[in-house]
Amino acid sequence: MSRQTARAGDPRKVNGELFTLTYGALVAQLLRDYEDDEEVNKQLEKMGYNIGVRLIEDFLARSNTSRCNDFRETSDIISRLGFKMYLGITPVISNWSPAGDEFSLLIENNPLSDFVELPEGHTALNYSNILCGVLKGALEMVQMDVDVWFVQDQLKGDNITEIRLKFIKRLDDAVPAGED
Amino acid sequence: MTIFDFYIFDRNGTCLCYAEWNRKKQSGISKDEEYKLMYGMLFSIKSFVNRISPTDIKDGFLNFKTSKYMLHFYETPSGLKLIMNTDLGAGSMRDVLHQIYSTIYVEYVVKNPLCELDKPILSELFKSKLDEFIRSLPVFASKVS
Amino acid sequence: MATVGKQSKTNNLDKSLAKGKPEVNVATFALLFSEIVQYCQNRVYTVPELQNKLAELGQHVGSHLLDVLFVREKGYKREIKLLNMLLFIKGNFWRTLFGKDADKLEQANDDDKTYYIIEKEPVVNKFISVPKDKGSLNCAAFTAGILEAVLNGTNFPAKVTVHWHKGTTFMIKFDESVIIRDKMVEGK
């Protein structure tokens, strides 16, 4: 009985299952609405992008970070602060490219895909593709153009879930109309 | 002490929000024109300030002062720009602008699915929260006679 | 309660339900939910249609939540009495999902089938300021969907709808059979 009263509510948190299942409901809806997995992946990425551009504002408002000096600093902030703050996990950063413009985030317990089993016949579906969009959208807002994609996914039987990020270029501030 | 007016620009130079309280004189040009001039000036000041800085600076341009008013500037790493004009007694408004960003803009615009981030803010909730917040500031309390 | 150690090699579905999941930042949830609202909005024409869509998604969540929740919170014991079930919803259930009890539970004066759960500021509405042209939209229809699925799944068939009243009011209209059964249970 003690368990039932043990939960003290923190208004800044919501129940993890509610979150996971809400995401599951969304993916299920998309699978009904679209014909093929690629379309669903695209839609998830698009939604993730929209979330990313908003999430970054919340992140900046709370974390008081300034613009990163290099991509390594970025990777550290993404994993140690970003993922920690919003999903409660800290992915391991690894597999840096020699040029330092690419790295992987290794995730062991992806909160999006708890209790999930990929439905039959959806081998091309990247269930958690929304994360790619979130990362892309968030980084774009802080002037970084990156490519983000899934390399491995535990849902597909891989040992680990791996997301890869590639730095493309730095984006500039918009020049006001009429100036050169 | 008092607060005259307040602007938010997004990174594309769109004026998302404008509000005024004790502004007694208008610029005599259309609001759109005024926004454009404001954004253009900020853009130029920013790049100029950074260019002539004798050392690497982190925050860059913070404010300027005339004999009658002070313009306060706060920019987030995501390129959102918040501007406030006050009278000369107001002191630094940096924390206030950060607070507007983190507790009002982020909470009531960013997290409101019905607000588009690159369009002027229509949310009544946001406007009323902003107004309430500004009016509650000690700086706001004493009106110009 | 036994905690389960690291189990990265085990199948996803074998994870213990009893453990409970770490909580997630409310911003993460709010933004995901807001994308869902927008996605649904682009596929329907009217506010009632949008609310139906949200309720459907809520039902999906509710029906899955049942398994997870009841195993953990109630230790497999099923609630049979209507009042106990309602109190469970208002208390434990709400607390688990939203970190607090629902603000109020009321029964309709003129109808023994109808109950109200009142929540001043539901999490899903917290960040949503509804534009004037969509005046009646209440995104807590999603929560209503969850509730409905949970009630149906525990053998208390009901319709749950949302209304803007004292904040948000969830109107629960139980099936006649529930009331009859409950009278029998009470009568024993």
C-alpha cells in the first residue's frame, strides 16, 4: 500500500509511460495514414524538426549555454545536457570521424521504444525517427546545418541503437532586407 | 523610472511582437517601417561592435543610451532578439529580458502548438502575461510625471 | 520491490512492468503532444472532428496503459465497485499520469449514470491558448480518450466527453449495465 502514496508529483515531469505510449499512438496513426514506411519516416522526421526548433528554445532558456565553439562541444552538450534533460538518458558519444565532423550517439535504453515491437512487414520503418528531426531542427536554430540518421536500432535486433550526426555547414544570420 | 516599449524579432528579422506602455511620442512612420529600421540598425550595430572589439567578446552589443532613453538588447543563441526601451534610470535590463524569454516566450509561445514561431504572435495569453509581467516590475512602477 | 538489473540483451518486451519508468520532462511531452494536435488538425475540418481524433489517440494510449498501470498500481486486483473505481481514477490513476490528484469528482444531481471529473488546468492544455476562431477546442479530449479506454477495459463501459467548465470537466456517462451491476454488488 505504501507504494500508492509514495509518488509525489513534480509538475515539471510527466509519467514516462504516458509519454512512450503517446508516441506509440502517434506512430500507429501514421502507419494507418501512410502507405509506406519511408513516408512515415519522413513524417516523423518532419514532426521531430518542428519539435526541435521549439525544444531548443526551452533548452536555451533553462541551461544558459552560449554558442558552441566546435562540434565536439556540441556533441557533449547534446548528450550530457540535451538528452539528459528531455529524455532522462545520456547517450554515449563515439565513432568520431577523423575530420571531427561526424559522430554517433549510442543509446541503450531508448525511452521512445519501450514496450515496442515492430509490426510485421515494416522493416523499413525507423520507429524513433522523430529523434533525427529533433536534433536537426534544434541544431539548425543554433546555426548548425547537420545530417542525422539511424545506423542501428535495437528494435531491429541490433545490439545498440545508434544515431549518426554529420556537420555540414555553419548557417549565417539573416541579413536585413535592402542591405548587402 | 519607466518602460516605454518592447520588441521581439526572430532570426529572419520578422517582428514577432511589439508592445508599448509609456511611449508618448511616435516615430511618425508606419510600424512596419519602424520594425525594419530597428532590425536593420541592430544588425549593423551588432556586426560593427563585434568588428571593432579589441578582444573576442562573448555577449557583444548590450545597450545604448541617449540623453532621453536607453535601448536594451538581448539575443539568444537561437537568434531571437528582445529589445526594450526604458528611461535612463532603469539600469540593466538583461535579466528582465532573459526572464521574458524563458518564462513568457518559451512557455506561452514555444509550447503553444497554435503559435507559429516565424509569424507575429497572436496569442492573447502571451500578450496578457507579458503585460502583467512588465507592469509588475519595480522599474515600471514609478511613472514619468 | 525487486529492481531489474541491466538487461540490454533481453527482448524489449521482457522488461519488467513492475519497475515503472523514469519520468520525462513536461516540455518533451508538451511538444510531442503539440505536434500531434497539429498533425490531426491538418487532417480534419472541424473542432469536433479534431477532438474525436485526439480522443481516438487517447484511447490507444489508454488501452495500452491499462496493462502497465494496473499490474503495477493495483497488484492485479480488479476494482468492482463503481465508487472505488472512480476514486481510483481521481487519485492513483491521475497521480501516476499527471503527478497529482484530479481536482474534483462529482456526481450529477439528476442522473445516477453521470459523473464529473474536474481538472482546472490539465497538462495537455497547459500551454495551449486557443485562438478565438477555435473557441470550443479542448485538447483534453485526448485525456478523455485515455479515461474511456481505461474504463472500458476494466469493465465499466462509459462515454467520456470534455467540456469547458470550471477549467476542464470530463463528463463520464456510464452504461446502464454498470449502474445495475453496481446496485447488485452494493445490495449484497
